[in-house]
Amino acid sequence: MRPVQFVLIVMLLGVLILYFSRLRSGLLDRVVVLALSLVGIAMVVAPDLTTKVANKVGVGRGVDLFFYLAIVGISFAGLVLYSKIRDLDASITQLARAIAAERAYAPPRDDRANDGNSG
Amino acid sequence: MNGDVFVVIAAFNEGRVIRSSVQPLVDLGYSVIVVDDASSDDTWGALAGLPVYRLRHPINLGQGAALQTGMDFALAKGARFIIHFDADGQHRVDDIPRLLEPLRAGEADVVLGSRFLSASDRARVPARKRVLLKAGVVVNGLLTGLWLTDAHNGMRAFTAAAAAGIDMRENRFAHASEILDQIRRRRLRCVERPTTISYTAYSMAKGQSSLNSIKIVIDLMLRRIFR
């Protein structure tokens, strides 16, 4: 095994261990992450494998195929994150609005106006 | 008599001017709601003693969010009509009855202020600002399908029913275009009425920069994709 392979495998395993020990994610997420990590390790151990797959789909080098897939994957992750941030934003806004309404200062003459309306 | 007309003002660091903007509204008997968008100055304290509702966001959310907070609150307080009014003193209280007229007559659900409907108002708009606003008109028209004479005029009037249908999600300045989008979607009847803008050094300094306009367009386009 070449040194770079060793380093990459250790890094991949490290990420995997971190993921499983720190994040309490759903079962599906865990399966996907595990599968991706195994594919990653396989690619490190047998680089020729990716080139074979690449040739099958019409790409010259395995590295290129990986590069294309990585760009798509990163874009997708970015979009998912962006949409999550928007959802968070909306929740925070709702919370802040509720707090603002609850702590609202009402002028004393409000009572008179209310009496007029309800009466 | 104007008590069922609720004037909603979003204020962010307007402590220097907010009191003089609000006072004439109070004098005319309008119900006033000031939403302090987590100002770091004393916008809140500057209103002490004035008979106005004061709400304060615990964190800064932007003008659109502040207006929505104020509108929700106004509806809860039984508002019949809701007016958007800028905090920096650029709008005139005398314009409010003109905006309310079509609503009271039942001819419209929403009335938007425009500084391009009368020659004298038009002449007041600084040249650079005019180019920017007209560009905004085109962008709004293309994005929302509502072709108006003015863009990003902060003065608007709604009936309670129309206001209840407005749900602004764009917390920042893109809300101005978002409102148009919702007016169109909800098929609200919408007209424009002339409003006079006072371009003081203060309001000019606080106004939007050209760069901000580009951001607004990007915000709106992203909004198309993400609900």
C-alpha cells in the first residue's frame, strides 16, 4: 500500500467514526454515509476500478468521473443547506414576532379604544 | 375618528427622527404601531410618552419582517385599514387620506404610493434615484407581473381583508416586490395614488444603495426557486 492510500483511508475512517459518534442522524442518513464511505475506501484501495467504471460511461479517467460527481454532489448539498437555512430563518422570524407581540407596549388610551370596539 | 386606521412603521436605528415622524400621525388621531427592529440606538425610548403601540424584535430581522409583525398586530387590534409609513420622515401625513379614499369607496383593496404620478413630485426625485427606480419598475413588472409607475415606495394602504392575505417572507428589502407578487396572486384590486417624498439628507443617507438593488433581484429569484 502506498503512503497516500494509507493517509486517505485513515481520514475516511476518521470522518466515518466522527459522524457516527457525534451526530444522531436518521437510519437512512447513516446507511447512505456508510455506503459512500465504503465506496470511497474501495476507490482508494483499487484506483483502477474507477477508471473501468468511467470508461463504461464514456469518461476517460476515473479521476475525471469522480470530479464531475463531486461537483454535482457539492452543489446538491449546497442547495439542501440553503433551503434548510431558509426554513430556520422563517422559524426564527416567527419566534421573534411572537415575542415582540407578547412584550408589546400598548398606550393607556388603548383600553378606551377597545371598549369602544367591543361595546 | 382615524383610530381604525393603523399606521405601521418599521424602525431600525431611527432614534433621531422617529419621534418627529410619529408625532403628526398621533396628532391626527391615527393608531400608530412602531416596530423597532432591534435597533442599537434608543429608537424605543425616543417614543416614550407618545400614545403609540411599540413592538420590539428581539433580534434584527429586516424591514419586511418588521412590517409584517406590525400588520399582524394591527389586525389583532381590529384595524380597518393599514398604512405602511417610513420611519425616516420622507412621507407626508397629508397623503394618507388620499391613499385611503379608494379603499373607503370600495374601489380597491390595496393602494400604493407613487412619486411619479404628479409633475411636481416627479421633479423632486434626484436623477440617479429616478434611473434606479425606473429600473426597479421594470424588474418588478417582469418578476411580479404588476406594472406600476414607482418601485420601492414605502407608502401603501391596505384594507384589513387585503392585509390579512399578505404574508411577507422576505425579511429584507425584497419585501417591496414580494408584496406586489402577492397582490397579483391574490387578485387584489390595486391602484396607485400620488405621494410626495421629502428627500432630506437624512433619508437619502439611509436609503438603499445601488448595490442593494442587485441583491434584491437575486433574493427574489432565489425565492422563486425556494417557495
